[in-house]
Amino acid sequence: MKAIYTAFLLLVTAATVQAASPEDFTVQSATGKGSFSLKEAKGKYVALHFLLKTECPICQRFTQDVITKAPTLPNVVQVFLKPDTEAEIQDWAKDLPAEELAKYPIYRDEDARLAKAFGIPDDYAFHGLVVHYPALILIGPDGKEVFRYIGKSNKDRFTFEQLAEKVAELSKR
């Protein structure tokens, strides 16, 4: 019964939030210099990858996979977001390739403000914490949300290959 309720809540949240997604936001890099602003990416797709806390090795493997394959999707800006402190993110990212982090930094979603603004559910139990679910929000070239995927667990991610297929499908419209 709880699974049905959670699925219903995710659907209602997704339908409600799509209309209320932020028009613009800026996040600071925790692994490099600078920041990312949605308005600066207009004209391209933006993949917002909401990652779990720094204790998450699956997030690290997922991030490395996307970073490695990202050059094959040059029309998509990859934005990785973590709710941790800058120091925690830097420590977590130390095993990611430094040259790739320069191109694809990890951004700090302080207190998961952006995850909340996009309506990502925050009742996922992880390593004794309650956090937001792993998620992908895809923003279209016009700056509007065009797709979202909320994982049901830490291992439930929208893969890079699925992202490439979704972008190809949306680009044909």
C-alpha cells in the first residue's frame, strides 16, 4: 500500500511542479571555479542530475559514467547537483577525473533548495538520513522543463543512454 501511495505522490508532485519549475537559478561549483546559471544555457538542453549525499558510491560511479560519455551529447549541458557542503563534495569527488571535473564540475545545491524548488520528493531513507530521491530534470532549449525522472531507489537512475534517446526524441519534435 505504501508503494502505491508513494507512486501516486510522485505523479501528483511531478504534475504539479512541472508548471512551477524555476525559470532561472544559479548554483556555485564545489569542485572548480565559477557557477552555472540556467539563463546562460538557453538554446541547449540542460540535464540536471540530482545526486544523493556524499556517502553515495553509486552516485560517484553514475557521475563518472555520464562525464565520460557527455562529449557525445554536445547539445546537452550536464549539471551535477549535491546537497552537501563544499568540503564534503570536494572530498567525494577526489576520485573523479580532475580534467573532466574541469569541464563538468559538481555544483552545490545548498540545503537541497533546488531539489525542493523542482518538487523532488525528500522522504528517501539513505545511510540513516532522509534525503531527496535521485532524479534527472531535463530542461529544453527554451528554458522550460521537458522531462523528469525520479528514481525509486539509489540504484534507480536514468542512464546516459536513456538520456541520449530522450534528447533525440525531443529534438525531432
